[in-house]
Amino acid sequence: MLHIIDYLSTNFNTPSLEEPKLEEPKLEEPKLEPKLEEPKLEPKLEEQKIKEDTSYDNLPEGWRKVESRSRKGEFSYENIYTEERIPEIPKYEASRHINKSRDLEFYD
């Protein structure tokens, strides 16, 4: 019977009754480009400077550690209410009034 069907499909352009063979698609492996190392850029001078250290660890209430304006690479401690500065770590809470913080007594 199959011979007859093959004969007919060959000679009369009729489709074959055989199951078509499906080929699995070939997947191309991705081409990996070599990973380029990003250039290391030096930060701008302004970015290198530490403007303010916002850590309030172990500082009395009302004080923050900031970069010294006159001593490059060193820090001062600023009263957040009056903006008064001292060069050493404060021991007492900052006053909200100018010249009233206890830590200022040690400086003229």
C-alpha cells in the first residue's frame, strides 16, 4: 500500500502520508567577548576631601565632626546650633547659645 502512495505522490504531486521529520533547531552558542577591564579613575580633588563626617558616635549631644578649615587633613568639632568649632573631642553637651558650651571654656 505504501508503494502505491509513494508512486502517486511522486508522479502526481500529492503530499506524502508519511510523518514529516522535524529537525531540531540548532542553537548557536553565544560568542563571548573578552571582558574589558574598566579604567580606574582617580576621584576629583574635591571628592577626595572629606567635607563632613556625619557619624555622631560617642560625641556629646549637639556636636559633629567636620574637616578643619585651617589644618589640612585634620578635624574639628562643630556645635550644630552655633557653628562654633573646637579642635579637640568635646566632653559636654553643646549649648544652643553662643559662647555658652562648657567645652569652649578651655579656648579663648
